[in-house]
Amino acid sequence: MNEDCELVALIDLIYEAVLDSNLWPSVLIRLAGATGAAQVSMTSRDQQSGIFTTLSPRTDPDLLASYREYWKFHNPLWQRTTSWPAGQIYALDGLMPREDFSATPVFNVWWRPSGRGLAAAGANLLVEN
């Protein structure tokens, strides 16, 4: 299958996942494959209400549980991501210098052991308050 067909198939799968939430892990795995990423996650975070949910199919479930228990609001990147407008892709380097992030407890205790690297990128689908 050529790259155009694979991209169209991925887009189709995203639309299907909107109607069937059980498909999101497959979407994320295919998205990681298409971008060459080792890890991929979809996260919803509400600081005011303390709600944090994440779907990260390639991450060890015990590591995800530890993130939910403690790191969800102790990651210095979260506050920096909310300044980016919805739909704009940001890289870790645009949030803070790599050497600063690699010195943080969240990087050394959780990020690196979960298989994430310093070439991280993300985008906000929605940002409010």
C-alpha cells in the first residue's frame, strides 16, 4: 500500500473512532507507526477539577497508573502546553530546553522509563481557561 492510501486509511479510521471509542488504541498505534514515534498518547486534563485521563496503548499499564496517581499534575510541561493554541503543533524544545527537562524528576522517574525520548511533539485539540 502506498503512503497516500495509508494516510487515507488512517484518516478513515479516525472518523470511525469518533463513533466507536474502542478504535482509539488502533488509531494511536497506526499514528505512531506513520510518524515513526515510539510512544503516542491522547490525554485530557482539567487542572481545576483534578480530572486526568489518558490513552497510551504502548505504555506499560503500571507506569500509566503511577502517572495518574502522582505525575499528572507534577509535570512541568503541562502548564507550558496550555499557552499553545488549539491545532498548533509544539515540540518539547518549544516548551522548555531539553537539558532542563531531562533534569526534572518526572523525566527521570517516569518519562524515560516509559520509553519516551526528548524528541517529543504534541498539539492541543481544545484549550479553555
